[in-house]
Amino acid sequence: MMRSPVSLVVAVRRPDGRIAVREQAWEPLVSRAWKFLRWPFVRGAVVLVESLLNGFTALSFSAEQAEPEAEGGSGERTPSRGERGLLLGASFLFMVALFIAAPHLLTLGLFKLLGHPAGMKSLAFHLVDGLFRIGILVGWLALIARTAEAKRLFEYHGAEHKAIWTYESRLPLTVENARRFGTEHPRCGTSFLFVVVGVAVVLHIVLLPWAPVVSSVGAVQTAFVLLLKVLLAFPVAAIAYELQKRSARPECPRVLRALVAPGLWLQRITTREPSDDQLEIALLALERALAREEGHPRSADGVAVYPDFQGALAA
């Protein structure tokens, strides 16, 4: 999957070896009239939601192409707004449960086990909470990476990064050129997740000690603090996005680059060395997205199927 400011392109190799490419104009999640949602330190949360929606669209198309005959061979079905809304809502609840509620409750349990007060306003509490959050993130990714489906997905993830490195190095978009690059990239969503954890720890340390006590009942106060953490997830994402964006620039300060380095290490789980066939798919998607960006799309909106990579390039 490749997205430019004006288009979204998804390329898939079907089981029979043919290549299906869906090109479509891309529209932002919010109206362009709401310019403030694209301001620095605001746009990060919007970009995160848009990325999730794009991912759902790409995975849905890929699943349809795995058995194109079952879908009538068209592969042109796009998830409705309602379906995408349900998927987005379910994903949001899953992320809240796994990366906000679970670390918080585990930290409460650890403090109780050690015989110390919970101290939700203490520095130690939020540092331990952050460690649990990192542990859950790494463990979850390592667990799903063991499945055959995830391994193949992570190979394509590596192919996307190699294709982008080829373009950013101003080299022709060929498999031979793409092979030479690594599978890690500083603007990857995996790195973004790690930066989010770091920013969350800092904001929680700074802001949550000021949170009011709304109830003497522990469960009620815990629920209130969890709600505050959920609300803080949006400014956390916004700040993390700007930090990651800055870290990808050549003039990035060494301190910032060192702080985001663990996110690059995490990509060793979520990216794998791709095959040449997978590189072809990533390069084709990027080539089509760039053609649309330059104002001369290679095909109309919709799905086109090609016999092979060379056939798609020649179309």
C-alpha cells in the first residue's frame, strides 16, 4: 500500500500470479476547510486515524484478492463507512484495553503486591506503567510475528520500506536498486508506536499529579484516571508524530535521534527481508502513486489486473 497526498494505491499478487492494482483518489478524513486539524502538534492524531482506515482498506482488498472468484472476480468492493467505523471503533477499544488499561492495572497490582500505596501521582508509578506498556507492545508484536500470515505481512512491510528508500535516494524504481537497502525506516508506524509510549510517560508524569481526586473509592478513582489517559492519547499522538517527523530529517539533533532509536530496533520484529516478487509489488504501488501525484495517472480509479510485473509496468 502506498499513499500520496492525492491518491491511495494498493497492489496485490493473486494466487494465480497475476497482479491486481487498485487506484483511487484519496480524501482526508476531515474537510480541508478545517485547517487547524492539520496544524503541527494537532495533525498527529488525525494522521493516526487516517492510517488505520487506509490499513483496513488495504487489508480488505488483499483478502478479497486471495480468493477473487469468491468475490465474483471484480475485487472492487470497498468497505462502507459503517464497516470502517466499526473496525476503527473495535481497534480503538483494543488499543485502549491493551496499551492503556492493562499496563495501568498491572502497575496497581504490582504496587499492591509489594505492599506500597498505589501512588498514581508518583514518578515511580508512571515509570513502571511505561515499562509495562513497552513490554506489552514488544511481547504482542513478537507473538503475532510467529504466525505465518504476519511473517508474510512483515515481508511486504520490509518491501515497502525498501521501495521508499529507493525513491528517496533518487534511484530508478527497480528491484535491483531496492535490494540494497535495509528494511527499517525512520517514519515507520512501528517506530511511531514506540515514540507514543515515551511521550505518554512524560505527559503522565507532568500532568496526572494534578488530576483531582473525584472519589475515595479506589475503583472509581482508577476509572477516572484511565479516562484521563484515554483523553491524553490524542495530544500524545500529536506530539509523537512531530517528534518522529523531525527525527527523519538529516539535520535532526543527535539527542532526538537517540531517543527514537528504540523504535527502529522494534522494526526488526515488524519487518523482514522480502523476496524479489514482493519488491515488485511494493515498487509497482509506489510507481502508480507517484504517477498520480505528478498528474498523469496510469489508469482510472478502480481495479486493474495484469498478467505479471512487466505487464503492469508496460500498461
